[in-house]
Amino acid sequence: MPVTLAVFLLAILVTALLVAIRRGVFPVEATAKAAASGLLVLLALGRWDPGDPFATRMLVGLALCAAGDLLLLGRRTFPAGLVAFLLGHLGYLAAFAARTPPPDWSPLPLVPLVVVAAGAGLWLWPHLGRLRAPVVCYIVAINAMTWGAVATVTAGTVQWTAAPGAVLFLLSDLAVARHRFVRRAFVNRAAGLPAYYLGQLLLVMAI
């Protein structure tokens, strides 16, 4: 699938998703979300080289995130969605490690990422209840994934799109966390969903 066509379709689907959320039309919301996530998987499959461990691990990570997208649609399935995304981040992390071993990653990106992780943990901690342990694990995983993306891009072993893609993914998760644990508001979705799908698209472009 041409990238320009994928971007056009993704923009339409994300717009439909936000309109459905705003109007409270759940069947349209679920359909648009599944279609947008499925579109990214199709785009990744078109760029996939079975002989490239990086591409395979990126595809696995993306597929797990797509499963997480659907699981997050329900309140009861939210913990399962969290696990799916956690595994997805580990898939991305393994992909970056396939290109550059973690001991060779630059430590410089860790400074802002540790600050973000600590700040997010302190912000969310009073609201997490029984989910404290899995959410903390998730925060560690997504920041590690972001570090891997930035470090491998800096090393020149992964395409530049991976770095902003991972950062956008991280920012979108902060919006999800605010919506789920702090305050439910449409602005969380309006900011988080476009950032998420653009971030995932940029990660796919690194394949």
C-alpha cells in the first residue's frame, strides 16, 4: 500500500474515531479504531522482510499494540490491554536491540526520560489502586522503548522516523493515563489519539 494512501485513510479513520467518541456512538468508535489499527498492520506487512529480525520484531510489537487498542475499548478488559501494550513495547525494544545492542546505546536520552517516568509515576500513583504495579512496569517499558528508538536513530542504525514516533507514542500514553486514572475528558482523546496513530505510523515507516 502506498504511504500517501495509508496516511489519507488513517486521517479519515482517526477523524471518524474522534467524532464517534464525541457523539458517544460506540459501534462507530470500535469500528474506526479497529480499522485504523488494522491499516497500520497492513502497511507494516507490506514493508516486512521476513529475513530481517528488526522488521519481524517491529511487526510483532505493532500487532500486540493493535490488540491492545481493541482491549482498551472496554473497562473490564483495560488490564489485558495494558499487558498487550506492555508486550508491544517489549517487541519494539527487542527490534531496536537487534540493530544496536543496548550496551552501545547513548545514555544521554535517559536523562529526560527518567524525569518523565518519575514525574508520570508520582502524578498517577494516588489514582492507580490495584493497578500500581502493572502501570509502573508499563511506564518503565515505554520509556525504555523510547530510549531504544532515540539511541538507535542517533547511532544511525534505524531510520529517523522511529525517534519522533516513539516520543509521540509516549505522549499519547500520558493522555490515556490522564483519561483512565485522573480525569475523563474528550480533550484527552482529542490529543492522545492523533498523537498515537501518527507515532505508530512513524514507527512503521522505520521498517
